[in-house]
Amino acid sequence: MKSLDYTSLTQPVTKQDIASFKQNSGYKGLGISRTPVWIGSAFSLLFFGLALLIRPDENYQFLTIIWVFLAFIGTVFTVYAENSVRNLQSRIVLTKFAKANDAVYMFKPSGVLEDGLIFKRGHSKEMTHYMKFKSGWEMGSYEYTEGHGKSSTTYEWGFASMPLKRALPNMMLCSAGSKIYNALTTSGLTDSLSSDQKISLEGDFDKYFTLYAPKEYTTDALYLFTPDVMQAAVEHGAAFDMEIIGTRLYIYRQDNTELTKQKTLQDYVEIFDSFGKQLAEQDEHYADERVGNRALNQVAESGRELKRSINLVGLFITLVIILIGLGFVIYSVYY
């Protein structure tokens, strides 16, 4: 793929850009002026100040409650206005960037990607920004929530994906100490990968990555991860987690996820041009012998998805809680 044109990422957003974007997208929200933000901030400070500095007598104490409530409303509006400004700026910049690079940009699309580890986790899932290039490259921002109520946590991810010529077994390459690696080895039932799928590679590669592959595909993984492929992964992708699913390579990261930053996009391109290129060259000659027909370009069922392990500790705790609950119910009914 030709080098990307990053010019639009550093250019200021003009009134003409805003007018063109609104006309083409039908956007009707706030503009990029921060006047509403300043007004909301001033409104909040005013009523917080009144609540703190002025003490009404007993007959007018309700005023303090009203002032605090109005200050809260002002704060909510300020946050909303600031988020609206940032989202609009990002959408305009990425729309211009996509146009300059002959790509398609979408804001909060649905049903775009379903494969990939991060897209299968949690709830309240949302693709914030998404771009697809004619080469088949994809880049985007994604978030999901795990847990509920006060114990819930929202995770934001940046990702990129590129096509491969041949279908490969599902393999996960976890960067040492990454958040995905920690999740896979310490979290619950749906996230843990069976430890017998870990594959140790030659040299000091294991210091940088942990490779997971279906147990029956150990030989296939060793064939694909040649010294050149491993070197490219260590030199250019050690800060990322990577996953291979069928005919696509996915890259995940939890830092520097903003697509409007040139460094973020350049990092993705660097990995594609190094590790992705080396892997694609090696995969060009690959065929799953279990299928028996190279022309089908597919992987057998046993290699399409990594197996999850059962968290026995978590299962035991869940069963204990259920039994205790049943005990209380039985006791309340019969005693």
C-alpha cells in the first residue's frame, strides 16, 4: 500500500470544513466553538460559589439545594458540550483524512466487525471511529464494558486489521505484561484461554510475547513463525497484542488509541509493513492439511477458534453462592 497522506491531521478545522461536513452528513449538533463550554463552566462556578459562600437564614435554606442542583446541571452541560466539540472535530478530521487517502470513514457504525478477541468481550459495545482502505486495511476505536453497576469498567481500545492471502488458524500473540495477557491469565470464564495452547518459540521470543494456538496446530504455528517473522514482531510490534483469525491479522492497543494522532496511524502502518508483510509472505504457501483441498482456502473446524478454559475457582464460588441462596429459600419456606 502506498504511504498515507497525514496532512489533514495537522491542519486546523475551518468554517468551510464544518459547513461541508454538516451538509454531507446531516449533522445538527453543536459546532466546534467552545463558547457553550465556557458558558456552562461559568454557570457551574457561579452557583457552586453561591452555595459555598452565602449562607441563607433558616427560612431560605432551600436556596442552597437549588444552587447546588443548578451547578450540577451546568457541569453536566459542560461535559456534554466538551465531548460534542471533540467528537465533531475528530469526525471532520477523519473524514478529510479518509478522503485524502481514498478510504471510507464511519462514525459509530454497527455490525462492522465481529471477529477478534476484543469484539467478543463485555457488553455495551460501541465502535466509535472506523476506517477502511481499498487495500483492505481497517483501523478504528472501540470500547466495551465489563461488570455492572459500581463494579463496572469501560475499556477503550485502538485496533487495526489487514488481510492475509491464506486462511490461518486462530492464534493470539500477547505482548508480555499487556492488559490482554493479564486478562487472559487472570479473568473469568469467557476470557481465559486453555494453557495447553501456549507455544514456546525459539530464542528469546518468549520474553516479548506469549503465543497461543489450537493444540492440534502447533506444527502449523512453528511453520508460520519463522525467525524473520518473529524478529519483525519483536522489533516493530512488542508494544501491541496481535491476533490471527482466518484471512485477517488484528492489532490491538490500549494506549495512544486516537486515530486523529499521526503517531497512532504510523505505528499501525509500520507493523503492517514489517510483521504483517513477513507473515503474509510465509502464509502464501500455507494450507491446512486437515481440509485436504488447498483451493478451498479454509481452516478445519478445530483450528478456527482458540479454546477457552474453565475457571474452577470462579465456578466454585458461583456454586457456593447459589447453594447458600437455595439454603435460605428452603429455610424460609419450611422453617
